[in-house]
Amino acid sequence: MRLWIDSNKIKKGDIFLVNDKNKKYVSNAIDNKASLIITETNDEFDIETKQVKSIYDYIKEYYEEKIKDIKLIGITGTNGKTTTCYLIYQILNMIGVKTAYIGTIGFYLDDNVISLDNTTPSIDILYNLIMDAKDKNCKVVVMEVSSHALKQDRVHGLLFDAIAVTNITQDHLDYHLTMGDYIKSKKKIIHMTKNNKICILNKKGKRYKRFINNDNNNFIIGKDIKINLVINDLNGTKIIIKDDINKCFNIPLVGTFNVYNFLYAYYIIKKLGYNVNCIKDKLYLLSEPPGRMQKIKYKNNVIFVDYAHTPDAVKKVLKTVKKIKNNGIITIVGCGGNRDKTKRPIMAKITCKYSSYIIFTNDNPRKENEQEIMKDILKGASGKYEVIYDRYDAIKRGIELLDNNMILMVLGKGHEDYQIIGDKKLHFSDVEVINDIISYKKTLFH
């Protein structure tokens, strides 16, 4: 028996949770064989009904005892959430601790992947995913916790054994309106800890002190450990750190930002009491999440597909590849429609600073006019660039410009396999498009 706010999820015997927003779907829930209605409204329905003060409190209390033995890890921050969670998911499973992952790239359990509509799903879906993990004997669930979810109370009632705040930079101001509200929403997570109350922070984050809760067991990268050396190349990164002793790690992920993602993961796992000494020789098995600095080789050039869609993320990935010996960096980038307009010229300025050539293109224009989006972007543009609205043509052009030991950065969509234009969600995957174009070019020369 499960609890649902979405009537379409109801199966025979399940309980439907009703508020003012979804009460019009009660008949659908009854048709789907709901056994009981739990409502916070004063309405009466055609099947057994129980009134409560809050359906969110009810769902929390219903599942609280059932999931109490699952260790919960929550990662929030503007960038790095997906990679950090995905690394934790991989490492824990690698050392024999069965773990599930919930986040931007889906719900991962037993090598099966289910797509999710949001980074952090609605409260009913979230609790039921945790129950699915428990039913499959998972010991740990690691999840991304978005600012939207924290503000909208989608994680109501959950307490985390360990949390990390990766960084806080500009994002989602179309929703939060101010950085103050964005930070306030993110800060909620530091009061949602349990047991040893592990909290990993990064001293390099300008706002990290605002996330220090004295009730937590705070561990600060850059203070409690020192990063002594980072060496990047196209095949991975070497890290030398010092906590109680010097440690050396070789990870197959590119970029200094991935050093921090790895260290968040490593110290969360270590602080939770798991044996991390056995993973050192297995780190080569780690992989980046789909669409996070995903590498595709083309002749003697390299193409990276990355989800970077904030000024900070764009800066980090471009600074990373600029440090790698190359004969030029071509960047394809755009900005989403009906989203924060203020970041558009900032992203363009950063892209132009760290690239040899830029192709500005569409990235989910949604219901906003693509030319108006581009006007905002081009306010920050300089140097050598062109505009190609069609994303397929932009990627094709970028590949054609590759010559010898060059790098092509395709930014913004990462793992996404769609393009939203108007009301239509059309299939579009940067990775698929790149591979198709490369395959076609190979056939022309054979």
C-alpha cells in the first residue's frame, strides 16, 4: 500500500492524499481503486475518508518508521550536485553497500534507470522511491536536493545522515527573484540532519560560512584538509591532499571542479564510517554522469558535452579545458527561454573570454522568442562568434571547424534528450547528434 498525491499513480489498495489543488481528481483515484482518501480539505467523498491537518505531515508519519534504517545523503548547491551524488552512488556500490540515487539524471537502482520530471521529485514520488530502494534492500539513498524542492517543502520530514553544500552562485532567479531567497531556501537543508549530522562544506565557496550550523558536524574542504596538488589532462586528474596524512588519488574525471565533487563524495562516505581505503585502486572504474564533461573523440580533437547552464558552471568547464594544451576552443552555448534573463549576457561574456570561437544557439527557448533571447545573450558577446539558431546546425558547424588538437565544448543540455520549443518537447540529444554527424563524416571518407 502506497500514498499518492497524483491520482494517476494510484493502484488497487493505495491511499489518495487530497488538498485543494488535486481534489478534482478524486474520482480518478476512486476509479483506480484507491482504498482510502486522506484529505486536508473539508470535503466529503464517495469512499472512506479521513481528515487531517496536513497531508505532508501524514505522508511523513506514514513512512517515517518504514524508512528509518535507510541512510539518507542529501547534496545541494548550484553546481556539482549530480556528479557528487553519482560518485557516491558508484563508490558505495563498488564497496558493497547497496545504494540508490535520485536526481537530475533519474532514479538509479540495480543498474535500472527511471526518468524523473524534477531534480528532486514531488513529496509522494520521493518517499515512494525511497520505499522502492528499501524493498530492494538498499542501505543508502543519495539524492540531489534542489532549491525549488527546499522552498516548496518537497523533502518535508526527511532527515539526512550526511549533507554537502557544493557552492552557491547565481541560478533560478526567475523563480527565487533574489539571491537572498535562493540562499535562504538552500540553507533549510542544514537544519535537516540526524545521527552524526555530517555536513561537508567548501572553503572556496564565498558563502560557505552562511551554511555553518553549530549543531552539525561540519567538515570544511580547504580548512580540515588541504589540497596540495591538482594535475589535469584529457584523461583525468591527479590529486594530492593532506588531512591526517598525505593522500594521492587518480580519478578519471577532468577538471578542478571535479576534484571538489570527488572530495565531497569521499569524505561523506568516510565520515559515515565506511571503509574508503579499499577504493584507491578502483578509482579508474568511476565515470562521469551522462552529460557531465562527457568526452567524445573526433580525429585528434576532443568534444565535451556538459550540462553547464549557469555563469559559474560555464566558467569552470571552460577554465578547465583552457589549461589543457590545445590549438583552440570552440564553444556552443545558449540560454533557456522563460528563465533568468540576467544571466544571459554574463554567460556570453564568460564564454567569449575563455573561447577562441563561439557559436550561440538555442537551448530550450520554450515560449520565448528566440531572437529576444539572443539579443540578451549578445549584450555580453565580444570577439569571434556567430549565431546559428538551429542547434543541430550549430553542432554540425562546430564539428566542421575542428582542425588539429582542438576542443569543442557543447554546453547547456548535457544529459537532456529533448528541446522545448513553444509547447512542444521534441527529441534532441547533443550526444546523439554529435555521434551521428561524426559517423556520417566517417562514411564520406571510407
